[in-house]
Amino acid sequence: MTSVLHRLLQGEEGQDIAEYAVMLAVILVIVVGTIRLIGSNANNVFSSVASSIAQ
């Protein structure tokens, strides 16, 4: 197991994998943050629309 990890960290493929992992982590943080920000606003919008339809 350690030899595989060592090879990945030393080889170019390992660097590519690490770069993709970092990019994926950054994208996930941005997506989750956006969803949390928009989610609360969307809930308020849907609630106000539902209340105006019900009247």
C-alpha cells in the first residue's frame, strides 16, 4: 500500500491525480456554498409564492 502511494506521489500521474483532487474539492466547496446560499433564498421565494396563491 505504501509503495503504491509513494509511486503516485513521485510520478507525474500522482501529481495529476492530486491536482484533480484539489480542483474537485474547490469546486465542491463553491457548489455547496452556492446551494446553501440560494437554498434559503429559494425557500423564502417559494413560501411567498405559495402564500400568494393560497389567498
